[in-house]
Amino acid sequence: LPCCVRSFSCIMGLKETVEKLFAELDKDKSGKISCAELKAALQSYSAEPLDDSHVKAFFDKLDSNKDGELSLDELMALF
């Protein structure tokens, strides 16, 4: 396969993966991820309690339009 076809296929696979991750994080199915939803997801991978200020700082870096919620596009920008 030409390189561009392989790259496109890889990108599309990544997009689907991020969409699935977004759906899992969006517990209330609002179409946005709140800081609380992100913290709950991150906490599920940590044996120690997460510091709220660290989670908020991470969330704020992802929240590019500063509306207090993460959109799929904002999450996609991580990848």
C-alpha cells in the first residue's frame, strides 16, 4: 500500500479509538466531558487519590476554548 493510504488508515483507526474513549469518559452522555468525569476516569487507574489541583490543571490545558468542558475535538488534539 502507498504510504498515504497506510497513514490514512492509521489515522482513521486512531480516530475511532479516541471516539470510543470519549464515549466512555462522557458518563452522562452530554456530548462533553466534565472535569469530574475526567477525574473519575483518571482515578480508576491510580491507587493513590489524585490531587484536584493537578487534575484541574491537566483539564484546563486540554480545554482549549475554556468553556469548562472537553469536546471530542479537544480530546482528539491530545493524539
